[in-house]
Amino acid sequence: MTHARAGVEKNTRSAAGHKEERNIMNYDKAIEYIESLARFGSKPGLERIRALTERLGNPQDHLKFIHIAGTNGKGSTSVFIAGILSCAGYSVGLYTSPYLERFNERIRLNGKEIADDELCEYVGRVKEAVDKMVADGLEQPTVFEVITAMAFLYYYEKKCDIVVLEVGLGGRLDATNVISESLISVITKISKDHTDILGSTIREIAYEKAGIIKQNGIVVTYPQEDSALKVIESVCSQRNAALYRADPGEFGNVELKPGMLCLTHSRYGDIKTPVVGVHQVYNAAVALKTVEVLRQSGINIKDGDIIEGFRTASWPGRFELLRRNPDVYIDGAHNPDGVRSFIETFRAIYPGRKALIVFGVMKDKEYETMLRELSAITERFIAVTPDNPRALDAESLAKTMSKYCNNVEYSDTIEEAIERILAYAACDDIIAALGSLFYIGHVRKLFRDPAVKQQMKYISFT
């Protein structure tokens, strides 16, 4: 559906009429190949991704991007923008990471995940290019670089009008920054995370995020703290880029309910979204400012598209309500700033209440800080080990939990943790599974997958 194309140059390239015959791997083999690349680690730098995309014909050079960096809020802001553009009739790619339940979630087109057979085809084609690179003596691309190149090729051949492109890590040396230009560079909230890679101060981290700003470009930023804003302003000045600041004060009558965020705007009236959180007001403001700047550049977006885009937005795993009575949430808060946002939202919806919390985290995160802050709203902790080599084991996590809460235990499996927490909960209690997205998706499947529900007889679903 691409009836609205004002301001976006229509692709004139022809679809590939004759696909090169090749042996296309099956889905399991495709995922196995992608996962096998993790052994090469995560390495900053653009040399490998440039070499890889060049072998694919530089598909990114033929696409229009909204490039989004930041510590927290990238995903929510991305889905708001993509949803609004889709409602306006554009063909919109959405590239995000990581995924909750299925790898395909990372590459979406008009709200739909890449199909299994297409995923297999594009993995196979990119693998051929990677193998040739290595045979030519070039360095092996990382897993994120391979996925990013694959997404570029997919969106190019699907003739996307606009791609909403989320940075993986940092910005300046992130694989997504191989793009030479963007419609808008968006910078969401900057806080401390990945300090071993991006720097130990907000200024250093902001410099890495601001690396996505293009010469003579356009930038929209979250209302940052002064140290981050000064860096962004400096980079914009150096690169002659226009800077716009989002203003969450444009929204009034903010109301948080289980499963719904309600806002009022002076121009657009009542806005509702199922993407819930006190902090989502700020992310919505960033998305709205981005869309308004796009309008100024000639892209056709109606007021109704904005309202509908927010209403239909979906960003699972972020203060997501899975069931009622007891109310069960999952949230991918994996750093102190994310935990603070969760706590603020929890208190807004459930003033004076406490929660039963299942928590799992990577060992390189500031988990003690997170647990200390969570203890203010926690009645009971259960520690779990996410399924990831970097995960902190549940027993060690429980020892730290014991410093801040008297009711602490750990579980050998995620299923057992959910079984225990539900057994402790009364009908009017609140349960939250927080921490790494590597296990949040597993929890989500327990409550949403019919086959899994059938196996888990101990859960009474309503």
C-alpha cells in the first residue's frame, strides 16, 4: 500500500525478474548460521559492513532512512514513527533489536515480520557474500553486521519508501551508520549503559550517539540533560545540521491505566496508545516532533494518521500487560534508567502497592543498583538465569537480592519461576517479570502461546 508518496522519491528500480538459482537453506539452518556468527563477537567499526554492503550492491544507498540512536526509548519511538507513516500509506520498513520470541521480529515491513521463506533466501544470499569476503582475505563480519546488511537488501528489493532504522549499539561506529544520509537523525534518551564500550560519562556516550548526525542533516532529540544536549548541539553546529527538540509538555491530561496510556494534545486531541509508561510520554513527544518535521519536508501525513499510528502501535515486552487478576507484566528494563522508568510507571498505576518480581539479568549490567531501586516496590523476588552466555546465574543474583529483600529465592528454570510466583499471588496482586529481553520473550510465550498454555496446566488463564 503505497498511495501516499509525496516528498519521497519513488523507487524506479525494477524488481529482480530472474532470481539467481541457489540452494536456499531451511529456517532452522538459517537461524543456526546467524547464531553461529556470535562467536566472532561484537566489534565497533564500519570497515566490515562497508565491504559487505558493497558486495551486495550498496542497497542502503537507494533507501530513505529515519535513523534512531539513544540509550532508552529507541524501540518505542521507532514503532510510533513507523506506525504513523504506515497509517499515512507509506511502505515502511522497521529494523529493531533484539527480538522477544522470534528472530523475524527484527526485520518488519508494514508491521509484518519477514516471512520464514524470505528470511532463508536473504540469509543465503548474504552468506554467499560473506564467504567471498573471507575467501578474499577480509575480516569476518559480525552477526549484527550480517543482519543489518540482510535488512538493507530486503528493504531495497521490497521497494520501501522509508526505513525506520534503530541503532544497535552507540551510533558513530554502529553498523547501521554505514548509511550516507538520512531524512532525520533521532536521538532518544541518553543515560549510562555499555560504559565499557561507549564511555563512562554521559558526555562520552552522547558523543557516540551523536555520531549518526549527518552533514547538513536534520536532528530531533529527546529533552536531554545538559551534558548530553551540549554534545548534540556541538555536533550539529560542526555538521551544519538543524536541531529540533521534543517537548513532552505539549501533552496534557496524562493518564496511565493497565494496558493503556491516554494523552491529550492541543492540536490532535485525545491520543491513546497501548505502549504504556510514564517515560512513553517523552518517547511519544520525540516521535511526534519527528513526524512534524517530516511534514515540513513535504511528506504527506494527516492528523488522523498520527492518532491512528499511536493507537495501533505495538511494542511487546515494555510494561506489557499479559493478563489480569492477578495482573502480570513483562518489561525489558535492563539498566538502572529503565528500572526507574518501570518503578515510576508502576507507582502511577498502582499507588502504594508492591509487586512480586521475577528478575534475570546479564552479569555485565549494574544489577545491584537495579535491585536496590526495585526493592522499594518489591514484596518478593525470584531470581532466574536468562538463556545467554553472558547471563548472571540465578543463585548469585539471589544473594545480591537478599541484601535488599527478605523474601528471596531462585529458580532453575523460567517455567518454575513463573509457577512459583503465580502460586504466591492472590487475585488482586501484581506480578512483574523484569530484566533481560533474553528471558522476557520466554515468559511472554508462556502466557500467549496456546500450545505452551496447554502444557502449563498450573496456569489458570482468564
